[in-house]
Amino acid sequence: MASNEKYTILYGRLSQEDTQKTNKTDDSNSIQNQKLLLEKYAAEKGFTNTLFLYDDGYSGTNFNRPGWQHVMELMENGQVETLIVKDMSRLGREYLQVGQYTELIFPSYGVRFIAVNDGVDSLYESTNDFTPFRNLMNEFYAKDCSKKGRSVVRLKAETGTRVSSRPRYGYMKDPADPKRHMVPDPETAPVVRYIFDLCVSGKGPAQIAKQLKKDKIPTPGYSYYQKHGVELTGVDITRPYNWSTNTVAGILEDETYLGHTINLKSTTLSFKNKKRIERPESEQLRFENTHEALVTQQTWEIVQDIRKHKRRRANMAEQNIFSGLVYCLDCGGTMVLHRAHTMDAVKNNFMCSTYKKKGKDICSAHYIREQELNAILLDDIRRVTHFARQNELRFAEHIRKKQGKEAQQEIAMLQKKIDTMQKRQAELTKLFKRLYEDSVLGRIPDEQYRILSQEYTTEQKEIQEQLPAMEVRLQELKDSSSNIARFIENAKRYSEIPELTAEILRIFIKRVEVGERAEKYSRTAPQEVRIYYRDIGLVDELPENVADSLKEEIPNEVA
């Protein structure tokens, strides 16, 4: 191009909506056909020094497109004389922005604008009279396409069909049913299991990400690029092993790996703004057992327990394997592990967090050394698991008898509370409606409406916070039989426990409560430590032999 000769830009655009029309044979909007039409028009009208630029697969509702950005860069540099498009919709479908370009931006750069099929030419003012109406209709078209697309997605979502275009990391499309079903990916499914196992062993997301990088395991984005040759937005293919903490945390909290499908988890702000936002849980659709799980229910529960009590790791050489497990028997507060570089490891100790924060007037120290607690737990886990392995039936019966009466009482109590709260929740909804009507009709003063409304809102919020936890606990109690079997299976799997590890703790222990010593400041005075096992709860005395077991059963048989 001569130094003073400007370009005639021929611009084309094709969106995904254009390629998904009902009439698949209509390819008039294809990039190739747009190019041919524009080149023919330019040649017939005597336009020279043409340059064809395009965006393939980009929506017209925004102008953040690479081809268009190139057009604007040339325009800003004063290198464009004329811009020609097939029709106004190829320029864009957001009428305010399109109007801004045609009415303000193009004239400010001295650029002539032509839309061939719409008969628009900025050189002739009379051709521009209906341009705003065309822009508005183009936006209506985009909005209608978006509305129809959302309806189709919701319909699929409500049937439990997977609606995402790509299978979740760890899975691949089922060759037998690629549009509706997914199966474990032999390459990435083991990585997902590895991530969950690392969490169970006591590592947090940051540590797991570091380990994956060390093991040179490709990130989800890079794995997709390797298989399909497509670079996903935000993925740096020059750093294939650069796992982020957020990516790991997202995997650990994703129920997809339990075999469940959660549809409508997120949406966009509007058909113009494509920023994704999370939907409230109440608006999401949940379907269980829709595909093969990659992790067991037990592993999932352990990981979620760990994630509930997630803490920033202290800058110490050794991780606290008891994190989120140890509590004060009296006030229920967490027990804080105190370590210091200035003292021997044998002196590492736990202390009640309430005592440390609020002093002795609220609670006492409940001091216990880390090594001492470690020894108590290791000994008790060995005791209970040994009995479970050697006497499966007796162990199960003993736990059932112990839990039976207590569990039934708790089940009845929880069920009653849940029923009452659900009933109250329904009442509050009716009260809100009545209160609003009274306010609108002037039956009650505004101040009274404000006070009552605030009271109802607070009560409703409390119910919404408490109800889910109660329902989960109720289900746990009802599932106690299967939980006992799961505990016995774990006892068999870990037949030898040479030391206490984070993995052993998380698999067997749900909660540990440390009491105060019978005599304060005495290292020899007895101290109660309650150990609540995962799946079976508190286990105190176990029958030592067959005779003891029979003695337990005699009174019941006589009765």
C-alpha cells in the first residue's frame, strides 16, 4: 500500500446462532459467502486496496471481537477510508453501540460506512433514515435467540440431561451417547481421585496444586488443549502444569464426582453481558446417580468436613493433622495447637480457643500435649478397629444396641423439630403476604409494618440456616446400619496402623472432645477425652470376650 493510500475494509461476522439455524442448508451468512459478496460489490463500485477482516463464531451483542478490534486499530491510526459490511446485523446487534459507531465514531474518523443489503451508505444522508429501526430490530432478533436458547437449555436441564458443552474434568463423552451421557476419562479420572486422596491425607488446595505441579500433571485447560487443539479462555498453554488453588478447590467441592448432575448452577447477567454469575442453590436442579462416580461417599464426606474447617496453614515444618477435629468438652470451642520454635516438640500442646481469647472467667485451658493426644487416639483406634475386624457381628450388634435407644430418641426429637420449623416456615410465608396486603391497603402504620417485617425476616433466616443441618443429621441417624458396615470395611482395609496419620484420623475420627483435668495444673490427674468415630459415634466399653457378649444379651432374652 502506498504510504498515503487508505484501506477499504470488508468486514464479515458469523455467530454461533447463525450456524444453528433450523435451515442448515442456508449458508448465505457464511464467512466465505460474505467475502465473495463484499469483494464483488467493491469491484463493481470501483473500491480499491481492499482488506477483508472477519470474526467467526462471535456474537453481535458485544464488540469485543479480535477481527473488529483490528478494524478499530486501523481506523484509529487513520488507515481506513471505507468500511463495507453485508448488512447492519454483521456489524452488530446491540442497537445503542451500533448507533454510536454509525452516528459518532465512523464520522469522527472520516470513514464512509456501507451496509450492502440494507442500502445504507453514509455518503448519502437519505439512506440512513431507517438505520436506527434496523438496529433495533437486529437487537430484538438477538434477544429472541437468547430467550429461545435459554428455554431449550432449561428444558434439557429439567430432565436431568447434561447441558454443558464440555464434560467435567475427569470425564469424557460417552461414545454410545455423546450428547447426554459422560463416562470416566482413563487419563484424567485417576488425577481427580489423586486430588481427593491428597486432601484426605491432610493437604490443602495450595499444597495439592504444588504437588500436582511437581508431578508434572497437566492442568484441566491444557489437557483439553492436548485432546482437542482448542485454547480455552484464560488458559496459558505455555505453562501446562500451573495448577491454581482455585482449580483444586473447585474440584474438591464439585458433586459431579459423586455421580450427580447439578444443572443451572450459573447464568449470564443478560444476553448482552456474558459475565457468569452463580445461581442461588434453591434455583439449581440436582439429579443423583446420573453417571459413574469418581470418589466414594465416604471420601466425599471426609473432604467436605476438612473443607468446612479449612484454615490457613501455619508457617511450620509440620502440618497439624488434628485441624478441625479437636474441641473443648465444656464450651464446645475449638482447641488450638500451640507450637513454638523456642520449645521442644514434646511440649507442643492444645488449649481451648475460648480460654485463650476471653480468659479464665469464660472457660479454662483444657491443656493437653499433642504427643499425649496422639497416643490416646492411636491406642483407641487400634482397640476399636481390632475388635471390629475380629468380631464383626458382635461389634455391629454392640454398636446398634448402644445407638438404638439414643438414636431413636434423637431421631424423634429431630423429626419433631423439623416438622415444626417447616410448618412455621409455611406460616411465615402466609404472614408476609398478609402483612404486605395490610400495608398496601393502609390497615397498619408503616412503622409497624417495618418492625413486623424485620422480625419475620430474622425468624425465617434462622430457620433457613438451621433446617439443612438438622435434615443432614436426621439422615445420618437413619443410615446408621449402613454406616456400621462401612466402618467395619475400613477397619479391615487398615488392618495395621503403625502410626497416626492425617488419613487415618479423617477416615475413622469425626470429632474429639477434651475435658479439663480433675485437678487443675496437675500432669497426673485424670482427664476425659471423648472420641466420636465417623459413622458409629462414641464408642466406650467393648465386650472383651464371648462370655461378656452373652451376658449383654441374657437380660434382653429373659425379658
